[in-house]
Amino acid sequence: MTRPTTRLSVNLNKVALLRNSRTLGIPSVVRAGVIALEAGARGLTVHPRPDERHIRPQDVYDLAELVCAHPHVEYNIEGNPFENMLAYAHKVRPHQCTLVPDDPAQFTSDHGWDLLRDGQRLKPVIAELKSLGIRVSLFMDAIAANMTHAADVGADCVELYTEPYAKAFDTAAQPNVISQFAAAATAARKAGLTVNAGHDLNCANLVPFLTAVKPVAEVSIGHALIADALETGLAATVRAYLAAIELGNRAAI
């Protein structure tokens, strides 16, 4: 049996957040991207918010150039499609856009789409992105019944919002929560969708997640990975996450 392969897409937001705390231009977001790719990451993710609290427009364009020099690497732009995402999509044509229902003032993404409310509004946006050759992923809560709605509005993928799993990890609630994610992933695949995952995944909780929720095409990880990199270095941290992904994929067979 062919072993499933999960891509690691490194989210560079926190590198930009640190850079923005001074006016020196360090650390370099592009240099961080280079290190991550040289260490084996297969994707880069950014979430350019309207307030530019971390990723700025020039970062989006510079990273697009970097990815163009690495033909086997994917570029993923996250964000609210009703804010500034479409302009970036038209300019840089990322491989994937992950549509997230966050408010511009929101601290971080904390819920998936309500497609019964927002589905019709999303349909033309999704169609526009797909006309540009961009894969469209919807940020979704792990509710199995909602996966068909994501397919109905034209999405190619769902990114399962994994903070509830991260909070339940290593507690008595973990088995029930992980079963919800496994059921949502199964429902998504039955609806013809690819399954991605992200938010608060880390090197400790990643292996059991990938063991139970399978197959996952991509995990997008930023905060924990960059935090770990402060202790072990970015290249070594990326390699550690890749090893965790490999272990989880092997266990998933």
C-alpha cells in the first residue's frame, strides 16, 4: 500500500510579527522561508491581515518570487476573502487560497465558516479564484454534516480548524474530539474534498492527529513551529516536524 504523504506548509506570520516590532528589517521573512524550504518543508503559508500586524504586502510578493524558484513547493495565502485576499490572489496566483471567516480586528482565527449563512456569498469568490487556477480551501469546524456544504459551494479542500483538538490533547476529552475530526475528514473525502488541517498543531499532538485523521494532504503550522525554533533553530525544527509527520503517516496505514 502506498504510504500517504502529508505536506508541511510553514506559516511565516510570527516571523513577520517579530520583524515588525522594530524597523531593522530582521528577522527576514524571506530568509526564514528559504531555511524552511531547504530543511524540507513543501509549502509556505501567509495570512496577510488588513492591519498588516505581521505579513505585509511586500512579503506576499517576495515569497511568491521565492516559491517560483522552487517548483515542487506550494504557496498558500490565507485570509478573509471579503477583505484583501482577492487582490493578492490576482497578483501572485498562489497554488492555494484558504478562505477564513475572521474579522479584521480578531486576535486569531477561532472558528470555521457557517456555510448555511455565508455559502451563497462565497460561491462567486470561489469561482473567481478557481478561474485563476487557484485551489480553494475553506476553514471549517470539524462537523461531519457540514462537509457537503463545502463541496456544494465549489471548494476543492477543507482545512479542519484544529484548536479544539489541541485543547483536548492529552486530556480525557481527546478520544471523543479526535473521533469528531476523523468523522469530519471521512465526510469531506466522501464529498470529494481534500482534507488539510491547521491551528495549534505542534510536534507533540501532530502524530496522534495524523494517525487518526487520514489522509491529511497538508498541515499548516506557524506559531508552535516558530516558538520551537527559538530553542532548536528553524531548520532543525522543520526537520523535527517532518519526522513527526512521517511517523503519523506510517501509523495511519
